[in-house]
Amino acid sequence: MKKKPLKVAAIAACLLIAGLPPLAFVRYLENHAVFSAEETLSDYAGRMVDHLELTIDQGVLALTDLAANGALECDAAAIDAMRRAIFDTYVLREIAVVDADGNKICADTIFKTERWTLSRQGTVNRAIDVSVVTDEQTFMRSLALRYRPDGDRALIAHFAPNSLGVDVLSDRWRSAGVARLSLLDGTEFQTVPPRKGTDFAIGDDTIGATVASNRYPLGVDIRVDRATVMRDYENLKAYALVAMSIFAGIVLGVAVFIARQRPSASDDIGQGMKAGEFIPYYQPVINLNTGKLEGCEVLVRRRRRDGTIQSPAAFIAQAEADGQIIPLTRQLMRQTITDLGESYGKRPHLSVAFNLCAHHFTNDEIVHDVETIFANGPIAPTQLVFEVTERLPLDDTMTAIRVIAELQAIGSKVALDDAGTGHSGLAMLHRLGMDIVKIDKLFIDPIGPGTQSAPIVDSLVDLAKNLGMSLIAEGVETLDQVHYLRAHGVDSAQGYLFAPPLPASSYIALVNAMGSAPGKTEDHDQGIAA
């Protein structure tokens, strides 16, 4: 009985659509063209940002490696190392050592450092700055990195201008479009395709997209002349107007069907949680001195109905944006008790760490969740660690400090994840009252055979010791890294050298193999010898 009114309404809607003036349909088609073009341009801009991030990563790794190997001394070996770095990376045009005022001390290049004029500068973290520079002779703009590990001297690297932009515009848009690469404050350093002069314009009526990097203070803005985009739809517009009356009802029915069959990304996550598709994986944390298992970090995965496993990159950003990260975290906590409760109840020395985001620190809801979920359960609050990423800022610092203190008051510990890579600055560590510092993989990767110094790692170790905090290194993949970290006072680590994130059954098997058996002391623990 309910279908009859719906059928009548559908027929009425079809007749209404069939009778709409042609101009209304033309407007719809134009809006569709704009939307499609914006999606395509957004994809182009994202690919260009990815290329920029990878290029800058090469520069960061080159400078940190040079500094670690004594390039700041400006001796013959340092000059030779700078020369090799330029040839090895292919993206750097010049490397120089400068003093606190920016005066060149030494360099290896056929160019002159003094020819580059600083236009604007953005800070990545306390040791690294990204700058826009201009060649005074050619007037070409590029990017420069400044890496100052400590003291007055710094390493400067100028990127080759042709290494920054990648031309991804389609042939039909290249002549009437441009991508502008700039710092977040609007300081432009390149256009793609390259344009001569600074007065190039494509008109005021444009279609575009802007994508900013999540890791560096820069972004890409792509603009295409609207008339050029619309020209591709002229023939389609003519045919559509002729066929509109005949196919309006069919098109409307298909559109309604498709719309109902395609849930939004937010709805998809909600349905996944109801179906129990989000499951915890566990990455072991190992004591570098004893080789014993200390605990794990919970990393969420999505196991769809067809058995495929999705990484967090496919859904975490959306879950955080619409607030579903809160119920998702609760679900992971409950599932962790189900998975690990029996094993952890017998081994109170083992820890389990959960990742939190900025949403968790806007109020004390997370504290109530922890108290409710873990109350009188096999996993005690003293076994819990909550990791706060430094990659994204905390909007309300005072509330965050209070929430952290309340978590610590019930016996849990709080760790700063991705230390040194984000917005808060390491000076916030003491103010936030963290218990643990987790060194990001970005700073572990450069450590290799013969590494004598890793400035950022060493600085984090010194800071953590001065503040009475524990240290965990992430992304450890080689024995050379283990030896260096252990020698410099880092006691714990996780990474693929020990184990990747494991499903519950595999991690429990590892706990049973390495953890203290019930009734035994930790002196009988088995360990991984590094």
C-alpha cells in the first residue's frame, strides 16, 4: 500500500522534470561539468603535492645525513660529501653551509649562494625551514631548505627549479590553465606549465582546486579557464536538450536508484562499525636492552566482507572529520579486551597503547570511556598507554592538559607520537605532562652503518631524559639502527625488524612465547636478541 503514493510521486516528478525549460537543464549540465572538472583538478593538485613532498623528503634526508657526517665542519671531506649529495639526489642544485646571518661559509656548486634572495620562509619544525628564493640573474624562483641541528651553523640546500613541478595537466587544458605552487602564505615559487614573466593571467572566470600539504607549509592551486572546460560539453549539451523530454523519467529513476545505492563515506564507516569490520592489529614493542616484549600498539584495520584488509589511510581521515573516531575508539578498546584480556590479565607488566586524535581532547569523554570499559576488567588502567600525535595541533591546549592529567590519575600513561614532526613544538612536552616520547620513523630511517650522529634523534633523547620521560623508537628496520639507539639511551622500539602489525591470534601467540608464564617471574622471560 505504501508503494502507490511513492509511484504517483515518482510519475509526477518525471513529468515535472520533462516540462522544465531547456535553460534549467543547461544550467544543470554546466554545474555537472564544473563539478567534474573540480574533481579532476583536485586529483591533479594532489598528485603535484605528493611529488613536492617526496622531493622535499629527499632534501631533508640529504641534509640530515650530511650533518650527521660532519658537513658543518666545512673541510675537504664535507665539500666532497656535498658534491656527492647533489649528484645522488638529482633534485638539489646547490648545498652550502651558512652562519647565523645567512653568510656562506663553504659550498660545492658552480653557482653562487649570494645570487639567491630569500622571499618568504615557512617553518616545518624547530630544525627545518622551507623558503622561497629567487635567482637574481635569471629571476627564477625555487625552494630552499635550511637545516640547523644545533649551534649557529646551518646547512642550506637549493632545489633545482625543474625538480619541483610535475606537469599533469591534460593537453586540452594546458594552453588555458596553470598550476601555481606556493607556500601557505601565498608566496608563489613556480607555475606549471612554466610561464614567462609574472603577469600571466587566464581570466577571472576560472574553475580550480587547491590542495595543501599535510607535512610541509606549501600547497598547489590549479586554475583552468571556464570557457575551455565548457567547450568540451557543447555537443553533449545539444544532444541532451533534444533527448531531455523523452528520457527525463528514466534519467530521474536511474539517478534516484544510484543515489540510494551509493552511501556516503561517513555512512560507509557507520555501516562498517555496525558490521564489526574494524578490527585491532597489534604491533609489538620490544625492550632493546633485554629483547623482551614490553607490550604493543593498537593499529586499526578494516576487514571487509570479501576478506580484503584496508589500512587506516582509507578511512581514518573521514572518521576524524565526522566525529566517528570516538565510537570507533570505544569499539577498538572493547575488542582489545576480548582479544588480549586473558593473556594480559596474567601479565600485568605488558602494556597496550591506543592512538587518540584532537577530538578526544576537547572534553573528558575519553576518560569516562576508559573508566567504564576497563573497570574491573582483566586489563588494568595501569597497563594502558594513550598516544597523541604531534602531526595535528590540539585546538584547546588547556582542556588537553586536563584530560591528560585525568588519564594519568587513573594510572594510565600518555605518549607523544610522531615527536618532532608536528605543530606543537617540543617545548609543549613539559607543559602537556607526557610520560613517553615516540621518535618518528622519519628520523630513524637515516641511521645506517657507520652513523656517528643523528642530531634530531640525539636531541629528542636528551630532551626526554631531562624531562624524565621514556623513549620508544618507531619504524626500526635494521640492526644498525638498534645498535645506535641502544648506545644512545633509547630503551624500547617497534618496527618491521621485530614484527609488523599482527592480527590478534598471531600477537597472542607471541605473548605466550615471550611473556612471563603464569606463576613465573620476569627473569624467565624469553626475548628477541638484537
